Amino acid sequence: MTAMAKGTLELRDIGKSFAGVQALRGVTLTLAAGEIHALVGENGAGKSTLIKIAGGVFPPDSGAVLLDGKPVRFTDPRDAQRHGIVVIHQTPMLCPHLSVTENILLGHLPTRGGLVRWRYAHQQAAALLAELGATLPLDTPVGNLSAAQQQLVALARALSLQARWLVLDEPTAALSRSEAERLFAILRRLKGQGVSILFVSHRLDEVLELADRVTVLRDGEKVATLPAAEATREQLIALMAGRPVVSLSPAARSAHRGKLLLRLGDVCVPSFAEGVCLEVRAGEIVGLFGLVGAGRSELAQALVGLRPIASGVVEWQGKPVRFRNPQEALAAGLAYLPEDRLRQGLLLPRSIRENIALPNLRQFSRFGVVNERGERTVAQKQVAALRVRATSPEQPVAQLSGGNQQKVALAKWLLTEPQLLILDEPTHGIDVATKSEIHRLVADLKAQGKGILLISSELEELQALSDRIVVMRQGRIVGEFEPDASPQDILRAAFASDTVRPVAAVSEPQTMAVNAYSPLRRWLLSREVSLLLFIVAVASFVGWRNPAFLAGEHWLTLVQESAPTLLAAGAMTAVIVSGNLDLSVGSMLGACAMAAGHAAKSGWALPSVLAVAVALGAGIGWVNGALTTRLAISSVVVTLGMLGIVRGMMLVFTKGYWVIGLPDSFRWLGIGEVMGVPNPVWVAAAVLVLLGLALSQTVWGRDLYAIGSNMTAAWIAGVPVRQRIVSVFVLGGALTGLAALLYAARFPVVQSETGKGFELAVITAAVLGGVNIFGGAGSVVGAALGAFAVSVLHSALTFLQVPGEWDTFALGGLILLSVAIDAWRHRKGT
């Protein structure tokens, strides 16, 4: 065997299949030190599968991965990263609820003494973005960024890992030309430093400009590897497709202009577009060109009711309209294919048949019953017409390549037979051959008399298809061109910056002012402050009616009585933040309280009783976590089962008897005082402060937010997902055991029904406090305030002598009010 040069990555004779479908067959690719090696092929050729094997996402069925000539077998992406391989996948694996800084440094946040060094972390993140020529608000959640800006975050993250082998899957798909040029300069600099780069792209001009060598895949097999300097675009296309691919010539302007379908007059979309005037006629393709952030997608979304239109005239077939939602637009004959097919265009786990039929269900149903045979027949015809490569219409869309997913997304809207179709980046991230097929479909639709508003960042595509090209810049229309106009003139209109006053909050591609509000104002509008204001308002009103409500002793008693719920709400926050839920906390609280009561009555010292309760809770939590992670069962199912198991076992062991006559030494924990403050207040305050710090200031806590925000992204970033989930369930159980002690020590007896319904109170408190029930967002302070607000509300109703049955009504109203405030804040962009 020939000795490998230092810094060489070899994928040798790689084979991989999924559900009996062979994705790769004996593929060999060698990435030399300090080389930019391009990997090209049609969608479904096996490119993504090959790079996922290189990045440790899954192992090969056959063949080997060799680093510097030595075979390695990665256990997970973190293992691959430890060996120096960093992959940026086609869809950036980011955590939307986490900040820009946390995403860039995910898995390796700088710490000191166990706490995150946030100032240093922000400096690192800013420096990495500066290398890309970009500036982004570092505290902003990544979910608030555009697709292009998220790509920049992913690239900055790759730079932070100082990779020896950098694998980029379609890195320029969402970037403007200027951003792509900056990226190429960075990649060339990295190449000069000895970093090996595997560059996967459908943009063959970029491949020939940047790469040293090119490897072509077709149908899971390697067709050729050749020097980029000796290759041509036509040669690569022929190798990729294995058949001639006909490219469209620049379109001639339609000789016959059909009836006017859509007219916009001075349309304003708040923060994105202003003064937009545009017309689209039947049998016409109007191209909409501009840089990322120009407001094109937002304008299209507003036309179909996904964004509000503040002012201006929208006429549909001569009549003023203002569609409130996509259903109204579709009923009128206007369909919209969104740019982000994965998040907005498709139901990935569902079949091709179900996706195609979704907006057309009325065609396939009678008296509300869906005719699946009819769905299947039509779906099969669409699959054949659009040449979707799939095993059958029942295949889940998630298993298709990007180009075939795009065809399915297009097929479902074509089936609605719209009069006007808005296509937002319809060829984004797909190969040349598939792009040619979609171009053919668009041209056919025009020939059928359909109106097309085609949004694209590829000027060559617009010039090949459009009858007119309209240019948007910074939210405004700045020019209209014939399709055969000089590309330089069109680009000059898109890039110029001295003739148009920008619309507020529409930014340049590389920068973004995501939120105009200051941090102080955002804090003042937060859920925590809202709950504080609610508590103050209730106290003021009830105190005015009954001054005893404002007594300090009364408020200490309230905190003392709320302490178990405060602790459990804090623990539940940590669990929910990780994307899980623990429905067993009520039964767990009862079991721990009963065990502690029996231990105390048997004469055990308080520290021993404390250890019993905490250990029992932690043990139950460990079982919950282990079953959830090892068996990949939803935590809702696991903990729902555990709720019944623990409650049943408690009744079996106690036979329904109470624990009576608890000693004063035990009850001191619940009713004693230190410096005039009840013990439960001290315990709850100390634990919640520590838990809040752990979640917000330690790597452990930030990992939990990452897992709840995007578990796959966290896993690929090297976060130990299983260990973190088990640990949070163990901690939640331990804190529930401590809460059980505080609860039991308040009374002389422990009842066999202790904790029944407690889980609902705790989850309600967390949600009321602003914790996202789906994970990734929320705070201990918010959950604690939510729990305390509920206690204050109950006490206020008692002081006002309101009948007890109104408690539930008032609590429901409080939850709805808090959700309504959140919705208002979201609309205002806070």
C-alpha cells in the first residue's frame, strides 16, 4: 500500500444502503493535505451520504475511512471532530433558540471554574465572524436570522473548531455573490495553512473557479476524478447526468400579453418593503431579482397573507383584495412555493402521496372521508410527470434527495391548478439536471397561460426564463429590465447603494439589526417582568380592600407554602428546556414524602431522612432518563407510565395508610425559622439561585438549551445528548425529593394521596413563567414567578371571599392572558 501524505483523508470502497436502497457502491475519494476537492453529482447521487459517513453521522456498511493512512471508525460526530473532521451540512445544524455566540461555540464554550466566560465567548464569536467579513448581534437567537445569516453562523462555527479536514455541503446556496467571494478567500487562506477542504456544490462555475480536483458521483458510484483546470462545465454535466442536458436559451418576451392577474400599487410590508408597484399577466414570467435581504421573499409572503400589508393597493384580476391567509389566496387561484422547503413547504415524515394531496384534500374526499386510492393515482401521475425519483408514492419525503423534495413541493401546488404561481428560489440547492427539469416545467406553465412570479438569486436563471426582470433593493423596486439586458446593468441596480433610502430594518446581507429594542426594553417587556407587575397589581388591589394582605408575615407564609411548588417548577424547567416532560413528579413527590415520613418516624436523623428522599427521587429520575434515551421512547410516554407505577407501588407498600405522628425534629425543616425567615424560604431561594446559575452560566445548562432547541444539531456539535438528558431527569427527581421533604414537614401526617395532581400545577407554573413547552427556551426565574403568581392569586381570592370554585377559572384566565401578551410581543418583534 502506498504511504499516505500527512493530512490525507481517504474514503475507500465505501458502501451504504438504507431500507434496501443502495445509496453508495464502492466509492473511493482521497482528500489530500492543503487541497480543495470538489464533489459534484445530481440530487440522490450519494454526496450527502458520503460526507455524513466522513463526519461520523453513521458508519459505512462496507469499506473504510482512513486518516493519514490509518483506518478509523467514528462512533459519532464528536468523535470525528476530535479527529479533525468538521462538516457543515446542506441544512445548517443550528439551535434556533440559542444565541449567535452559543451556536458558533456550541460544544466548546470557554469556561472558568465551571462557569461560562461570556465576555470572552462573545469576543471569540465576533472575531470568527469578522474573518467572514460579517457582523451579527451576538445575543440574538439564531432562529431570528435569515437563511444566509444562519449559513454564516455555521461557517464561523467550523472556523472555531480549527478543522484539519473541512467538509462544506452547499455552503454558498444561501449566499450572495459578494458573500461567496469572501468565503472563497477564506477557504483559499485555509488551504494555504494546510487545511483540506471537501467542497460540495451544484454551482459548477464555483467548483471550477475554486477547486483543485473534482470527483463526480452518479447513482451512488464514482464516475470520475479529474483536475479542475482540465474540466469544463459541459463535461461535468455530462458525467453527472449520464445523458445530454438541454439548457434553456434566454427567453424572448411574450408576443401576446395576457390578461392582468396581479397588480401592486405602492404596497408597504412593514420593515421589509415600501412603495412596491408590480404587474403580472397571464402567460408571463416576471423575474424578481435582488440580494439576500432585499425584501423579495417577505413581499411574496405578504401577497398570500403570511405577513401584514400596511398600505397600498393589491388587485387580483381587477378587484381590490387583501388575502388574510394562504387558504384565501389559493381559493382565488394564487399559490406560493416557499423558499424553505424543509420548514415551510413539506411534511417530511409523511409520504409523497400525503404531501401532494395536502392542499387538495377536497378533491379526494366525500363527506369528510379521504379516498386514498384517488390520492395514490394522482400522486403517481405527478411523480411520473415531474420525474420524481422515489420507490413509490408512499415513500416518506424525508428519504428523498433535495431536488426530488423540491419536485414534490412543486407538484402539490401544481395540482391546485393556480392561475398565478409565486416560486421563491425554486432551484435552490438542486443539481443541474433537476434544475433543467424545473426550468422546463416553468416554461410549460407559461405556455399553458399561467402567470409566474419567479424569485431567484441566480441572474442567469432569470434571464433564461423571464419576460421581464424586476430588481428589488432594500425593500424597493429600483429597476425593470428586458431578459437580454446586460447582466452588469442588472447587477449594478441590485448592488448600488447611493440612490435608494433603505426601508427600516432591511439590512445588508452580511449584517442584521434583528431587534431595534434595547436590552433594557426587551427585559421590561419580558414574561418575568409581566408576572412581577401582575403580582404587584393583585397585591395593590387586594391590599386596598384588606390591608392584612400586605403584611410581611402573610407574604413569608405564602413563600413558605409555595416552596415545594417553586422547587418542583424549577426542576421541571430544566427538564422542559431539554425538550422533555416529566409527568411523574406528582407520584414521585408522594413516594418521597411517604418514604421520608416512615424514616423520620423510625427515628432516623434529619440528614439521613433527607438522603432517603433525595436518593429515591433521583433514582426514579434515572429510570425515566434511561428509558427515554436508551429506548428512544418519548418522555411523555415514559413518565406517564412511571406516574402510574410509582403511585401504585406506594399504595401497595403503604396499603393506603397515612404516616401519623411525625417527630418535631423532622417538622422543623418545614415550620422552623432561621433569622425570622421560614426554613423552606431559605431552601427554595438557595436551590433556585444555584439551578438558575447552572442553566444560564454552565456548559451543562447551555447544552440542555441546545438539546431542546435542536437535538440533532447538538449531537452533531458533540454535545453528550444522552448523558445530559439522563442527568436532568436525575436532578429533577432529586429536587422533587427535596420538595417532598418541605411539603411533608409542614404537617403532622403524610397522606397516602400526597402529590395527586401536583404535576399539573408544576407544569402550569413553568408554562405560565414563559418556559417553551417544546424545549429550548425558558428560565428558572420565570417558572418560580409563575408558581408564586398562582399562589398569590389563590390567596387573593381567599381574602376577597370569592367562592373556591372560581380558583380554576381565574387560573385559566391568567394563563390565557399571559399567552396573549406573548403573542402581542411576538408580533411587535420583542
